[in-house]
Amino acid sequence: MRATVPSAISHASSVRVALLFLVIIMCASCREPANSTQRANANPAGNSSAAVRNSNVVIRSVQVSPKLPAYRFVLTRDPAASDTPQGMQHVGRIDIFAGNSSKVLQSIDVEGTDPHWFQESFHTLDINFDGYQDFAVVYEVGGKWSSDSYWLFDPRSGRYITNALTAELKELMPLELKVDAQKKEIRISFFSGPCPSSFEIYRIENGHLVLMESEIHSATKPGRCLVEKRKRIDGKLTLIEVSELKHEISP
């Protein structure tokens, strides 16, 4: 269900529309080729072009597919959103345009904890390996993790959708997320305290995330880490190795 657009936005709708068209005209020629689809939390720009900014509006141009015209994503921050939030809030709206059209193809209301991350974290990647660029924005951020909201491109409608897979992706809270287009795998890493980072590798089967492999590190005593390795064998995630390794103790 779409979040209700705050009255502060709806009351200024006529001004917003005029601003959108002004910024869209400014952005008509700002297209850049896509970057790598591999995403890490340290590279939030993804494959979208450099942002065009105007007050609370950011525009990004994205080549969703070589078969389609570039899409324009107009990210409008909600002026009522708090910079020091205590929980989930409406942080803004994304208006999507196809090609040079001035008609809004789709509008998406976005929730999160911090309106700053709404615009700064927007990135695109082919998360489901279907050849089309999907997109995500940060939903929630912790000291050593983040959770993203994802939208998948639906080639039948030319619009973006959410489903069971996007809900499962949002539940991941990694330190870093990377996609391997060749292997069609999603690898996430986790902060493991004094131990080396843990990791999990997922594949997508029947529209759902399936954990294929993991290596979890946990501190057992000073200077020692327990390492548990698991792999999916004959459809079952199986513990294949348990070991212990040394780690340096900070002074």
C-alpha cells in the first residue's frame, strides 16, 4: 500500500509540477553510460548519471536496458521529513519518466529513517539478473550495516514493482552487497567484530532468495575466532567445516 503523501507536499502540488518540468528540461541532455552493476555500500551512485540538483529535487538518468530509452528518476525529498528521526517516516517521492516524455510514468512514495539517505543512496543494479536495471534506496542504516528497499523493473509493463523477492532483499542487513552477473549470485558480507568479515552467497530460485553458501566468523575467546562453513548440498544447507583461527587483539 502506498504511503500517504504528506499535506506539505500535496498543498504545494502546482509548484512541485512546475519545478519538475523546469528541472526535467534542464536534464534533457544529461545522459551518461551505465557504470558497473556491482554495488557496494561505499558506491551508492550505482550506474546512474551524476545527479542534477534543484533545491529538494535530484534527477538521475538511467539506461535501464539497451533496448529502451533512458529513464529519468526525479527524487523529491519530503520537506516535512525529520533529519533526526526516531523511526520510519515518509522521506520522499520518486517520479519516473521514460525517454523525453514529460508525462509521469510512475510515482513511488518512499519510506526510510533518514531523508538524507533517500537521495544520496539511490543506485541501480540488475539484482535479479534479467538484463534490466532495478533500483534501490537505503531503508535503514546502522553502524556496520544497512538495509535497502528494492524495486524491480518489469519489462512487460515498463514499470517498477515490488514482490516477495524485494521483501526478502530488504531483510538483508549487510556491511556490503555485491552481485556477480556471471555466476548469478548475490554475495553479502557482515561485520564480525574482531574476526574477519563473515559472508553469505545467495541465488534466486523461483523468485526467492536461496542461501547457497556461508562462512560465519565469531569470537570465542581473546585472539580466537570460530569459523563455520556451510554449503547447499542436494537442496539442503549443510555444515561442512568447523575450524578456529587466530586474530590480532587490538592494544
